[in-house]
Amino acid sequence: MTMICLGIPACTYSPEEHRVVIDQVVRPGDTYTGYVLVESNVLRNPTGFLNTFPNGGIPRILSQEVKVFEVHADDRESRLLADISANDATWESFSGHIVGFDAQNNLFLELSGCEKGGDCYNGLRNRRFFRINRDRRLESISNVPSDIGLPGIMMARRQGEVNYVRFSIRQDTLKARFQEDGEYTSVFVTDEEGMLIPVLTTTSHQTVIPEMAEVP
């Protein structure tokens, strides 16, 4: 089979494709601020008879990463807090999610996946944990505290709530509404690199990308 693949265009791959999805948004309290997790990868899809037989084939993944942003829905500003690539230990079925906040408003992040080239199911998944502290600096940690959690989601205005905003995700678009009976409007979209781009209104907005320490 290898000899055939070398001799004919039956084991070929498409040009690079960028896939980006907004996977999670968390609002920590009575604020217009949210924390957004974006997953992105670069891949090449199989083409040719041998590569796609019998079930379409397996894409060749070139890179995978998770980004976390702090966003301010009212003025459409965003700040990149974390940009973490999959390593060999978490390559297969790579994913990430925001686990929660602690009482000091530190944010905790979990990335997971299986060894590159191996099978992947729950018993084989490896996990990496990170803390984004109150100063919004990224730190690698060995595990997450047991007393963290995510705020509940309620569409109605909470008692005493001043800064009403509710978020909605549409694949590569983050939407928000600012009135209980209002319409959702787009506030950010992603580009092919997984960055959040503000959907501009009549005022100017910017995306702030601070310097970050290298992730181990």
C-alpha cells in the first residue's frame, strides 16, 4: 500500500484549512465582562481514493490550540489571556474548557487529550491545568482547587442586577443582548487564527494583546 501511495495521487491531502469555534463563554457576575474560550486547528483533509476509502479518511492535523479572552461586551474590547497549543500528551481529541472561578476571582482552565497517534477515551485522557490569576497572568498548576465553580445561567434579570448582559454563541460569532426583551447582536467574530475581532459600531474599538509568558 505504501508503494502505491508513493506512485499515484491516491494518498494526497487538501491545502491547509483553518477551523475555529467559540466553545465557551462565562460571565462571572454583575458585569459586562465575559471570558471566552476559542478552539482552533489547522488541518489538511484526505483526498484521493486510498486516503478516503472507505469512510472519508482521517484529516492530518497540523496544529491545535486554545485561546482564552477577557471581553467587555458594552465597548467591544477584548484582551488575550492565554494561547496554549496541544502537546504530544494531549494531541488526540484535544479540547479545553473553563472550569470555574475561586473566591479571589482567579480563573481555572483545563486542557485534555490523549497521546499523539494513540487511541483516545476517558481512561486514557491526559490533563493539563492552568490558573489565570487576578492580575490576568497565566500560570501552569498541578491541579484545580476543589472549591471552584461556574456561575449559574439565568436569562431573567437577577434581583439587584445592574449590568444586564446575556451571551450567545453561534459557531464563530459571540452575540450579546443588553435588555431582557432585546435582540441578540453580534459583538465579536473570530478570524482564521482564532483571534476575536470586534463587530464595530459607531465608536472605535480595539483588541489588546498583552505579552504572555511561555507556556510550559
